[in-house]
Amino acid sequence: MKIIMDDKKFMREMNNVVEYAIGFLDGTAQGKTNLLNNLGQELSTIIGEYIDSSARVNPQELQHVYEWYQNGSSNARLFDIDYVVRGGGLSMNSTFRQSVSIRDGSNVPFYNKAKIMEAGSPVTISPKKSAVLAFDDDGKTVFTKKPVTVRSPGGTGASGGFEETFKEFFMSYLSQSLLSISGLDHNLRNPTDFKQNLNAGKAGGRSVGFRVGYNWISRKAL
């Protein structure tokens, strides 16, 4: 039996496979920004929903980041979740909104409600339109001409509650549940597109690898 091997064709294909692999890596690096933007958009939505759900379970810790009497409602949030893609990395950020609702017994919104209660900052209340300040204390109506300082306006559970929930999402829910359930971690560890397009890579080399790698990583999201 005589076997004839086309050495030139073999070497050309092998060189193209190497170039295909290099192109794939270049493509994934180029498409990383798209991946991070997609991931940032979806995480912003998921984090908001996670906080809403947590607020309904633990209202004493999170009701201060919603409008009065609308705890856990996505339409009443006093926070925004945003992201920044910079230097090849993704940063998730949160900011507080101003409250526009009015609590029973008051006639103006609580300025910086979420920010003050999250920080646990004391608030001093003074009478403005009248000489006497009236408020409820354990079911009793109290009248006073002196300013009143509320040490924990959101309650002791509110201080740091939003920050703790935000950290909990990334430290526990995201790493232990969401990534594995969504399949994102598996997909990133197992780039099947590389294998499926290997024959095309033998012919097309680096340009094919770049396209496959770019498209593969760009479309990966939760």
C-alpha cells in the first residue's frame, strides 16, 4: 500500500489552524467590551429585581430606599443601578434618587431620605410654619416648641441595609447561583464555537478565527 501525503497542503492547514487559534483569541479580546456591556445591562436589571425581592422579605432593612408605603415596588425605587466598562473591566454602581412622596403627618417630602437613612445619620426637626412641633411617639401625640433630633430616622435596621444587600448579591447570589443556573460560567469555559468552526479555520486562518472569537464572546450574557 502506498500513501501519498501532500506536505504543502498539510503544512498550510496546520499553519492556518495556528493562525485560526490566534485570531480566535484576538477576536475574543476585541469583543470583550461587547460582552461586558451586555453583562452590565442585564446585571443592572437583575440587581434591581433582587433588591426588590429582598425588600419584601426584609422591609426593615430596605424600605428606606423606596417611596413611602411602596416597599419593594420597582416603580417606587429611590435608587438607580448603573455600570461602567473601563480598562477591560466592569464596575457596577448605585446612586440614590430624591423622594417625591409625602409621609402621613407631613406636608413635604423627606429630602435625601434614602441617603440619610442608609447612612444612619441623625435628623433634627424644627417647627417652621407654627411655633409648636407635633409628632407621634409610641402612639402618643407629642407637642413641643423645641427642635427634635431623631437618632435613627429609618430605624436601626435601615443603616447600611442597602449596601449589605448589594454586596450580598455579588458575594453569594451571583457567584453561587446565578452564573451556574444561567450557564454563563460553563459557556465561557467551553467555547464550542471554536471547535465547530475548526474546518473553516483550516482554510481561512486568522480572519476566520477573529470573526468566530468576536461573535462568540460578544453574544455571551446571562
